[in-house]
Amino acid sequence: MAILNLALKYSWFAFLATLANLLVQEVSTRLYVADYSLIAAMTLGTPAC
């Protein structure tokens, strides 16, 4: 049962980290509309995890 509990916690954390990453990327893409905006979004989204 402990392994299942650990797997659920890991899955929840991975979901939250992915959500934070995508949210930061979306916001940065909407705020910075210029050349290399995708690179800027990826650069800002990665540390958000």
C-alpha cells in the first residue's frame, strides 16, 4: 500500500508541475509577442516546475 501511496503522490506532483509549466509558458507567450517568444516561454516555464 505504501508504494501505491508514493505513486499517487508522485503523479499528483507531476501533474501540478506540468500545469505550472504550461501556465507560465502561456502567460509569457501572451505577454511577450515578438521574435523568439517560444524560446522565452520555454526558458521561463522550465524553472516554474
